[in-house]
Amino acid sequence: MISIDGMKLRANASRGANRTYEKLVADILKAEETNRWEDGLFGADRGDEVPEQPRTEAGRRAALAAAKERLAKKAGRRKESEVDPIEAVHQPAPRRIHLRKVFTELGVTSRTQLSSALFDRANQTRTA
């Protein structure tokens, strides 16, 4: 049993897992020795440092612009700056245009009416 702030917690610790002070000091000294050896081998850097370009805001912006340009070139599109943002936003999606045409053609105003109208039309073609 372990008691912390008056709260009793059940605990299970093996006597073999317990370490003496001398064993803890030996483990710490061995870890420090390994760290110094690796520093001599690989340098003082940790190895998870951010590359030079993304460290600054300007570098990140340049990297993103270059990536966008590569993607646009790969897709065969114009540069983003050549597209009028207002024109791009106000273009209706092709699916919406198609749905509007279908709604108008069938004379319906809601999706529920659309599904029943399509069901009726399918039944008419089966019987014809």
C-alpha cells in the first residue's frame, strides 16, 4: 500500500526491480559516458534539429511558395497569383450546377422530392 495525501493506492513492486543508490549512480555515469562518446562520434547536435530553411518565417514562406509552384507545374495549372480570388470563390461547383438543372427539369424544390421523383421516373422506364 502507498499513501499519498491520505489517499491509499494499491502498489505492486518487485524487490528485484528496486535499485540501490550505488546502482542508480552507476547507471547515470554509464549514460553520461555513452552521451559523451556519441557526441564525439556524431557531434553536439541532438539530431532532431529543424533544418536551416524552415527556422525562419521567410524561409518557411519561400519553401511553401516553391512547393505550391511545383504542384501547380505538375498539375499544369496557372500560378495562384494569376487567378482572381473573387472569381475563384464565386464560381459554383459543377455538382451544384448539375443539381440545379435536375431540380428544374423535374420541377422539384427539395432533395426529398427529388428522390421520390427519380424513383417514379425509374419505375416509369421499367414499365414502359
